[in-house]
Amino acid sequence: MRTLGVVALMLVAAIAMGDELAAGAKAPGFSLVNAVDGKTIELKPDDGKLKVVVFTCNQCPYAKAFEPRLIELANRFTHKGAHFYLVNPNDIAEESLAHMKARATDQQYPFPYLKDADSSTARAYGARVTPHVFVVDGDGTVRYRGYVDDSAKPEERQVEGLTSALNALLNGRTIARTETKAFGCTIKWKS
């Protein structure tokens, strides 16, 4: 009987989180508050622009480890037409708008840092961990989903998932690996 209860709980949790959007799926739009200036930023999936949506947070060691890499990639690819959006879906005190603003300002984020206050955007994308990356083309189609790189330690990096996807898309080539397994801290969902 106890096993049945555990299985039922796992099933409920899986349904609540939803499936990760697969490469080829249509990305949902969103309208979220930018922690830095309090303005609402809207993402329209089919706006003709290449978009990088990264679910991340302030406290996760993996998110912190990839933060310089994301800043580097945004600085490198923004002038080529990629638009970066960092989204924080965590529902804990350290992830408040004030804490987010302080982090974005301290780290000089070159992209908006958006608060997913009810975690609905993360659920719609099927994000599981921080960081979790989704690259969306101008038609609103997810073209890459997964990790930033295969290691949070630059010296151990062997596969540059996000970089490879962006280079392929911006040069009119097919992405070799459209899906990788994102790794990091689990999202602290809004109940």
C-alpha cells in the first residue's frame, strides 16, 4: 500500500511539472517583470527574432557557475541578433525582486532578469533545473533545449551546447544536437 502512495505522489509531481518542451515545439510567450527596472518585458515567440530563454536563479551553485558564461555569450551573440532573457521561477526569499536586482546590478547583466512570480512560465516551458536553456527561433519554434555547456567548470568543458546551437542557427546550418540534458538545482516551485 505504501508503494502505491509513493507512485501516486511521483505521478502527481510529474504531471504538475509538465514535460520539457522538445526541439520543434512551439514556445509559449510571456510577460514578466524585469527586476532591474521594474518594467514588464514581453516575449512574443513569433516576433522574427532569435531568443535565448534561460531559467536561472541567484542561489544555485550551478547557476552561479554558468553566470559568467551566459554574460560572455550574451555579449558575443547579442550584436549578431540573439536576444537573451534570464527568468527566475524560484519561490524563496533569496529570489525576490530586490535580491534579483542586486545580483543583476552587481554582475552587470547585459540582459533582462525576469521574475516568474507564479512559476507558470517555467511550467509552460517544462524547465526543471537552474540553469535550463531554450533557444527559440523567429517563428517561435524551440530549436535547442538543455544545458549551457556540458560542464560548469570551463577547464572541463567538452561540449558547448548553447554556443553550438547559436552558431549553427546564425550561420544557416542545422544544429547537430538539438536536445541535451540540463543539469543544476531543482526549481523551487510556487505552490
